[in-house]
Amino acid sequence: MPEIIAHRGASRVCLENTLSAFQRALDLGADAVELDVHCTRDGTVMVHHDAVVRGTPGDPALSGRPIAGLTSTELMAFRLVDGSAVPTLAGVAQLLGTHATLYCELKGADTAAPATAVLQRHAGPCAVHSFDHRLVATAARSAPDIPRGVLEVSRHIDPASSLRSVGGRDLWQLVEYLDEALVRDVHAVGGRVIAWTVNAADVIERLAAWQVDGLCTDDVALARQVLGR
């Protein structure tokens, strides 16, 4: 049975990458959540998709400044469109506890070591992944005990090659380029396949039949219904 992974939390019903989205994902019965991280200028790991916060700063002079150019105090004064603050990775980890796996996408430059340091203090299951495979390699050196994955848009001839290059476990494959042969090839080398982003019932059924290991979805309730959970 595939793992149901809430893409940026329950992003269909709450603002993505917020504490309310992650709590709602737990309430809906997600097995895991996926989130994005950047680091502030003083090294705090923050959960947000874009490099520039989509919100209102406490100080108007900070508008448009990237997360990497802000201190944690400056960033926490921002308010998102739902009125909440940008959460820290540590705060999300505390919320999830041991209730769900935390899949952390390393978005910003130089996030690998600070993010894995937070995750090493986390009591629950976790893993990291990235489009920038260099960050995954850095994570392998800084925290070899934390499972790693690589994000792929392209369909490689040898789909497990990227995993081997970083000692990875999870191949996060764009669903449009995922087929049964890819799943079979990755499983043959002991890897796992996570499909993203999966929001249609017929696709969920097909991927489950192919024995995909994880479904990253915006619609946890639909995935649970289709899978008979």
C-alpha cells in the first residue's frame, strides 16, 4: 500500500507550508508530510516554498528581501495571507512528533547541514530530498543516518543512477514520466519510488497497481478514499 504524503501539508484546504496545513494533514490521516526549507541569515531553518516570502513584513523596508537575507526575528514578523507566521522546521517537527514521516525538501542553498541538524534532534521518522543533488550529497556527509532522495523531472534511461550517485533511497519522480518499468528498476536496486504530484483517482489506482511506494498529493482525503483506507 503506498504511503500517502501530504504535499506541503493539506494544501487543498489550508495555506501550504503552514502549521495549520500540517495539522490538517494529520487530521485527514496522512502517513507523511512534504515541506520546503530555506535558511535565514542567522541560520534558522524555515519552512516556505519560495526564496522570497509571500507575505507582509513587519517592516515594509524588508519587502522583497529573500529569506537568506533576513534574520529569523525579521522573518518571524512576516504575516502570511492567512495571518500566520512562517514556521520553523523545528516547530513542524515538534507538531508531527512520531505521528507522520517528515519529508524535507532542501530548497535554499546551504540548507543541507542546518536542516539535517534539526532533523537529527527530531524523534519521528524523516528524510531529505532535493532537485539540487549536490545538497543531497552534502546531507549524506553531514547526516548519513537520515534517508535521502532525489527529485527528478526527466525520465532517465537508468532511473536508479541518480540514487546511486548520492547513496539515496527515494526517487521522487514527476508522475507524468513515471511508468511500471521505472518502478521495477528502482525496486531492483533496493530503492523506493515516490510519485509527485498525484491528484486524480485513476492515476492513484494505476500507481498503486505498479507498487509505487509513496504518493505525494494535494488531496489526502481522495487518496485515502481511492486506496480504501
